[in-house]
Amino acid sequence: MSNATIDAAVAALNEKMAGADFDGTAKFEIRGEGTVIVDGNDVREAADSDSADVTLSAESEVFQEIMSGEMNPTSAFMSGKLTLDGDMGTAMKLASALG
């Protein structure tokens, strides 16, 4: 079930989350590709049964721009390119951890 986009997302998030102070759970739904979960500093492809404090959804290109630093996660949310379902506080902590 794994694909190159999800594998790249897991690798990028693992790099970004290394040493980060994040104690929640967050799912990234990359539309048309799959889902990645961040659980504390552990990042992996999400299973359907995985639950999270917050779920963030975006197109693959938006996710890639956020990971590369080209797009700020808050700006992506404010412009409607990133949608959020769940705990806003956890989302803010995650955005801070992602830098």
C-alpha cells in the first residue's frame, strides 16, 4: 500500500520532527496518496484504525511545499489549502515543531 509520496512524507516528517518537542498525535491526509501519522516524535504511514488529536488534509503539492519550507502551515490553513479537523492546540504545537 505504501507509495513514493507517502515514503517521502514519512522521511521528511521524521527529519523535521527529530528533536522536536511534540507530545500529541496528528494525521496528515495527503489527498489521493494516503495518510501519515505523527505520534510524538514517531512518524509512520497511518493505518485506517489510527486515531489522532488532529487531522490535517492537503493536496500533495501543498504538503510538499510545507515540508520544503516554501509554504508556512498557518498560511496554508488561512488560505484554505490545508484543512484541519480536531484539536487546534495540537495543530499549533505541530506547526511550531515543524518550524
